[in-house]
Amino acid sequence: MKTVHWLFVVSVALFVSGIGFIIGGARAARQAPAVNSFAVSLTPVASVKQIMKGIVAPAATVVFNAVSTTVTLKGTEEKAPQTDEEWEAVGNSAAALIESGNLMLMGSRTVDKRDWVKESQALIEAGKVALKATQAKNAEQLLASGEAVNTSCDGCHRKYQRGS
């Protein structure tokens, strides 16, 4: 009878530890980062100047011009996106600013590891502020985001802009 009792205790212990391993494995699998089954080779093509002229400048212009107040003899005219489509267009431009900051950090575009990275990240953060304002459809926040975009551009241009 003692042998049967010990075999039962050992069996229960093995069963419980097996359940523990299953739970631990499931938690680890849930927290593990996804691994791509293929490698993607990224080859930057555009120059910094092309990104600035083709993506950043047009996108920043849309963000800057989205909200304004004009005072004339006839009165005050407030301009802000009104329709979902107008908000989406400004949001798309804000997203383009964010992605442009990412592009500035790719490959040989990175001029240095300190200020260039800092300025690129400032553009990313400024774009996020503008994008958040468009998602909230908040004209005041969108207007305020223009300052962050302008500050990020000015900071980078002071150090890195080389002729136009």
C-alpha cells in the first residue's frame, strides 16, 4: 500500500509540474516578439534633399495651412478642416512627416549619431502631435502642432541645411 501511495504522489507532482511548464510556455510564446520568416533588404534611394522637397515640405505646408485666422475689413475668417475627408488629408500629411523622420534615420542618410538622430526624432514627435490633433479633430491642437513642426525643421536646418 505504501508503494501505491508514493506512486500516486509522484504522478500528481509530475502532472502539476507539466501543467506549470505548459502555462509558462504559453506565456513566453505570447510575449516573444514575432520573427519574420524572411529578411527584407532596405535600400534607400532618395536623397535627403529629395525627401525634404518631395515629402516633408508638401506635408508640412498642408499641416501649417490647415488652420488659420484672417482678419480683414470685412471681418474675421476662421479656416479649419470641416469634413472627415479634410481631416484625413491633414492626418495623412502628419503621418508623412512621421515617416519622413524615419526615412532620415535609414542607411547612409544618417549624418551623425547624435544631433541628426535627435532632430529626426523631433520631426517624428512633431508629426505625432499633429496626427493626434487630426484624430481628435481639434483645430486648436492642430494649430499648436504647427509650432512643434516648425521648431523641429528650424533646429535641423540651422545645423544641416546645405544650399537649396
